[in-house]
Amino acid sequence: MTDPIRPGGDSAATIEAHGLTKSYGKPAVRVLDGIDLRVGRGTVFALLGPNGAGKTTTVRILATLTEADSGTARVAGYDVVADRSAVRRSISLTGQFAAVDETQTGEENLRMMARLTGQSRAAARRRAAELLERFGLTAAARRPVRTYSGGMRRRLDLAAGLVGSPEPGVFFLDEPTTGLDPRSRQELWEAVRELAARGATVLLTTQYLEEADRLAGRIALLDRGRIAAEGTAADLKSRVGGHRLDLVLTSQEAYLRLAGRAVHHSPETLTLGIPTDGSAAQVRALLDEIDPVGREIERFSLHSVTLDDVFLALTSSTPTPNGPTTDATSTSASTPDAISPDAPTTPEASAHV
Ligand SMILES: Nc1ncnc2c1ncn2[C@@H]1O[C@H](COP(=O)(O)OP(=O)(O)O)[C@@H](O)[C@H]1O
Ligand SMILES: [Mg+2]
């Protein structure tokens, strides 16, 4: 087999994108506003963002299902527009809705798909059995897919993306665990880890911070069509200072005055979290600065930051006096902030959460 990486491409990256933009509708609404991505060979990369952030659009461009308005992308060394069919041969795309026939068994589905890739009857049977085993579906192999649980369906989808031989080296998993119960999610995580352990490059999208943290070596926070931050989970956490000082305040007025600096809000309990390095000196200085006369802070506590804090800090907006923001992921699309002042503000961008 020839090496698909060509001169001029980035030989250490399996997926690279530069300045991808995409608009939909009339008047045009920009849903991707200049996306740059670089995913190293044999790594798991998470594109993390709320509903409407542009995750699926990005994946569809990389998987050649739609074209960007501007920008370029290469997958496995091939240009997604000029070398579309070479890209398609190199990838597997698993969405939330796969082309599985509900009335047939898992085994029948996989065998049929393997046959469609040109394998002999015997090879297709072997391949199906192998994949059913690998994804823990052997016991359910002879049952119609309509009787499968959500987790079993998702694993069958993953298997379906692998029936070709040789297996593709690049996997796009678009929200592979959305809607799954915790146990099924764990099983899918295992399957993804196994893919990566075999040397595959995986780009997955998720709305779950924990998932990105657990699975991905690198994470990009996608917020209204832009990458708000990118790095390892540790890199991202260090951007908000490592610790969070949670304050319970005595008045709405103090809450509103401080909310702009917070990475965590709860107007019901007048609680907010302020980023800090956690040192005694800084915590003492913060408490003095925030509440010089000792009347506005009722209680405080110190926590290690989570990816949730990072996400909120990098994508959230400042609460307004007539409606404090409690959850940036549900309102960010309609509230401009410093990160993307000209981001789309269509209702559909915020309506799904
Ligand atoms: N084919 C389309 N036509 C019009 N608008 C679209 C289309 N696809 C996506 N959008 C809009 O683009 C935005 C981003 O969508 P999407 O990429 O699906 O986000 P995500 O996968 O992060 O939820 C949303 O506001 C969505 O409504
Ligand atoms: Mg999506």
C-alpha cells in the first residue's frame, strides 16, 4: 500500500483543517467561522460543544458529506474536496442514525454490509462474527436489531463502520454516546479505546465534558462555530487557574457585581465560583477584595477546577441584571461575548439544549 501522506501535507497529522467556514440559509447564517484543527495520527480528539455549536457540520465537511464555503482540509493526507473518494475509503463515519435494517438481525446486517464492500460470502461471515465478538454482541447476533438496546445499537453502528477490509484508519464518531445510559456509555468508551489502541485516529464529538476528559488526548471547545480553546484536559484546566473559589453571597447585588468574573453561577442560591490558583495568599486577597467590609460573603469553599468550569469560563457570557446566566451552554448562542462578537444569533443555534 502506498503512503497516503503527500508532500506538503502534515505527515504527523491525520486530520488537518484550516480556516473552515460554512453558512446556511437566506439570509446566510454563519455556522462555522474559521475552524482550524490538527489531529495527530493514532490519537483520540474530542470536539466538545453544546447543541448547535457546529460539531456535526465540521464532521460532515471532514467526511466529505458537505463542502466548506472556504478553507481547506486533509484527511489521511487527502484533500476532502479534490480527493473525495480517497478520503471516503480511508474513513468510517458513525452518526447518531446509522443505516441499519431494524428487521434484520445484527449478524445479517453486518454480513450484508461486508458483502457490499466486495467480500466473499465466507469472508463476510467471518468478518461479521469477528466484529460481533469484538463489540460484545455475539449473544444478540441472531436477534432482530429492533430488539436491541440503545447501547447495543450504537455498538452495532460502530461495527458497521468497520466491516470493510482493511479497516479504515480514521473514525468520525458524531455524539456516539448521546442518550445512552451510563453503563452503555462505558461500554462504548471501551470500544473507542480499543479502536485507538489498534492505531486508529478518532475524532469524536460530544456534549459531555466528562467524556472528552476520559477519552480524548486533546480537546477543542467549539462555541458558535469557533474553537474557543484547544489542548489536553490538563492544559484547558490550567487556563482557569487550577482552583475555583465558591462563594455564597448575602445579596443579589453582590452576586450581579461579581458574576462577570465567575466560571460557575447559581442565582437561586447566590453562589458563584471565581478562578484562583488556590494559594492562601491569593484566596485571602480575593476575599478581601470582593468583600472588604466582611458583609457580602456568607460562606466560601475551594475546589479543583473541572472541565465544566473551563467550558463555562471560555464560552460563558456575563449575566445581566434582569436575568443572570445560570448555564452558559444553554444561552451562549444568543448572548454575544468577547470570544465571538459576531457569532450567529439565530434561534435555532440555541433552541436544542
Ligand atoms: N443543512 C442545514 N441547513 C440549515 N442550517 C443548518 C444545517 N445544518 C446545520 N444547520 C445549523 O447550523 C448550526 C450548527 O449545527 P450543527 O453543526 O448540527 O451543530 P451541532 O452538531 O454542534 O449540534 C445549527 O444552528 C443548525 O441549525
Ligand atoms: Mg450534531
